[in-house]
Amino acid sequence: MTESHGLFGAKGTGDTSGYGGLVQSRFNVLSASRPYGGYFDEMMDELERAYPTFNEDIERVVIDRGELTLYVKSERLFDVAQELRDNPAVRFELCLGVNGVHYPEDKERELHCVYPLLSMTFNRRIRLEVSVPDSHPHVPSLVELWAGNNWHERETFDMFGIVFDGHPGLTRILMPDDWIGHPQRKDYPLGGIPVEYKGATVPPPSERRSYR
């Protein structure tokens, strides 16, 4: 069990929320073992039959608060996601984007990506999660599988600095192109950042950046 001190884990003078005295117990969620319960066992059985290296590509399976999360090796993310989308027995047609998370204390696994998946055919939900080191923050892009992930991956790149290899146009989406740093990382300053608005004009279409 670990403890979180301050809102968002901030320490010392970094906590500007007014909750500097907050201490909340947090339990580490361990890998689950069979039986998982509900439709999870049926789904996992089918994936293991159809995808020979499935267990090798999954680092661990976590059941927490009635939800299933598959922790996938980052280099195998695309193949696992494609199987989840195309396998007719599970059919996760929709990915609800990608969320970045920054855990500075998780050495060599500081940056995480979380993908909520929805099967509209079977009305089922699961999550995929991958982790990469801050020193090499590369994750395969899933835009080829779910086109709606395009802007979500750009936002995660912008806010956390995670690079989605194979993305068709990985540029910042919220911050200016020349902005330094990634504002939603926990090592990003909470205030006192000088802001300069440069070239506040809209160039003609022929001079705008191309995503092709």
C-alpha cells in the first residue's frame, strides 16, 4: 500500500490547491487470476484460442471495481488491438480514444497510455494499457485501426510527450508548435511560466502546414 500526499500527488509548495494536508491511502492493484467472473473468462478463452501468442503479449490482467484491464507489451499493442477489433467472438469495434498518465516514480515505466474499448455488438467494455520509459516514449499508433484516435493521440503527444509511431500527422493540437514541455506531466511547473504569443496571424491556406 502506498500513500498519496496532496492533490495530484503534489508535494511541498507545489500544491496550490489548498489541500496540502490531504493524505489518501492507495492500494496497489495486483494481477488477477482465473476465474475472473462475468464475461471476462469467456472472452479471454476465445482470445487465447484464436491468438497463439496472446498470453506472451499480455504482461498482466487486472480486475478492479468490476472492470478488466489488459496490460499489453508496447511493441505488441497494434497486434493485440487488431485481434480485439477483428475477432468476431469479441468484436471491439470502438476505441474511445487514448488517455495519457504520468507516474514519475514508476521507473522505466513512467508514461502510460490507456485505451477504453467498447464492443457495440456484445455491449462489453475493457481497457488496454501500455507503459513506456520516459527515455524512449514510443507507442504504436492505432489510427489505422480506429481512425477516431487521430486527434486523441495528438493530444496525448502534446500533453505528455508520448510519440505514436506511424501516426499520419503527429503535431501539437492544443499548444503552439514551438511550445517547450508537456503541460499534463507531473514534473511540469504549476505556475510562473512566461507566455509569449508569437505571430498571432492566420497564414493563407497555401502556407499552412500539411498533414499528408
